[in-house]
Amino acid sequence: MFSIVVPLYNKEKSVSRAIKTVLEQNYSNFELIIVNDGSTDNSLDVVEKIKDERVKIINKKNGGVSSARNLGVENASTDWICFLDADDYWKPNHLEIIAELQNKYQDGKIYSTLVCENSEKGVQFIENSLPDDFEGYINDYFSLASKGTIFHSSSVCVSKKALLEVGCFDTNLKHGEDLDVWFKLMMNNIAVVKKTGTAVYDLLGENRAMNLKCMYEKHLLSKIDNYRSIKVPNLNEFIDYYILRNSVPYYFSMDKNKVYPVLYNVKEKKETKLIWKCIYSEKLFLGNFFLYRLYKKLRMIL
């Protein structure tokens, strides 16, 4: 049995779709916990109209997505927690596949499929470095994660005990709170992944375009930088990559003095491959001349 936690804040146009895809899952043994985080629109009215004994609604004052998820975890009656953002949705076989993975790999603490991305181009699978049709244990998470998304909040199922042991989601973070949790979980927990897209991350969701423009989170980058002392394979390489990837775009579009201290902490300061990886991961489709100029600027910064 699963406990599905849906944090809800002002998603009146999309939350019914998210809930509908949960209630229509092929696997039906679950409870659905909707945590209304002080919505000021009609979100609460929408979810209260849904009549299903598996649905539980919790109301709280607005405190952010992390506090909403944490409250959902605390109130979960099962040992396994799935998350779904209110503007994302699942394909009908999502929970079925997670249950199959649990039966097949019983020592896991994290089970996940991959996500598709819904944009103006339609729904597309988000590729990563896992082989096609991959299913099994993730043995080198940080190396794989530096080449593409492995976990997404709307695609994972996590042991409640493991979540509580790492302190759940950091309520001090406005963005990147899920990445922080994956960091902490993957230090000493077993993860199992099946490379199939059963969750859809909706870039066209309410308020999401605005949020994507505000993803710079200095506190998160500094916190991640402090993990360097932990002896985990390829952790430092991923930290450098993540800091570069998330700081560099803001160096050119925001206050350079705000971003520079974080960039300065990157250890691999002259790593050519790392810089080029960051340029291409941001999909900066520029001419070769402009790419080279950008590369030279990054070398000067770092």
C-alpha cells in the first residue's frame, strides 16, 4: 500500500487532473493525502468535491511546498510515500510499476520511474545516461545524475522511515528542496529505477513558468557545497557540475556579486569538460563563435 502526498497551493485549474490520474491507477491500494497549503484560489473547493474514501484533505497555513510535503509524510499511515505535484500527472501504470519493482527488489528504500516533460512541443521523454530499457539498482547515482535527471519528486516512492531519518524536506529552501532530499537519501540508501516514463512534469502548469525564472537558490548551493567532505564516489564531481549549471546562467542575467561567491567554491575551476557540459546542458543553441566566447568568459570567472 502507498501513501500519495500532493502538496497544494493555488492550482485550481490543474489539481483535478492530478487527482484523477491517481484515482484511475491500475494499482488501487493507496491513500491520497492532499495538503492544502493555505490556497487563496478555489483549489480547496475543487478537491472537496471529489468523493473517494481513499482521499484525505489536510488544511494548513501557507508555509511552502516543503512544509506541506513534510506534513503529508507525518500523517501517512503506510510505510511507502509517493509524491505528486498538483500540476503534474501520472500515467495509469505508474503505481503498478513501482509495486512490481518493490516485489522484485525488496531491499530498496527508493523506487522510481522516469519523467516525461510536457511543454509547447508536447510530451517528451527526458533522456538521461541510463541504458535503454534499464531496470535495476542505481550503483553510482552522482555520476549518473551529472548526465541527466534520475529522480523527480513526482516519480519517486520513498521509504517513510528513510525520509524521517534524513529530516524530510528542508523548509528553509524555496527551490531545489527535492534535490537536497535525494542528496541525503543517496548517501546510504539503496535505489531502484526502471527507465520508463510514467510521470509527466508539466512545464505549462499554473505559475510554473514564473517559478522556473527564480530557481537560483544560494542557500541550496552552499548547503550542497558542504557535502564535499562526505566520501561518496563521484559526489564532488556532481557538486561542481550542479553549482556551475545552476549559477552560470544567473551570472550573466543577474547580480554577478550574488553568484560569484558560490562559483568561486567550485573545486574543478579549470575543468574544460565540466564547463562545456554546463554550456550544453542549458541548451544554449548559439553559433560556435558565441559558444567559444561564452567558454572563455567562464574560464575567466572560474
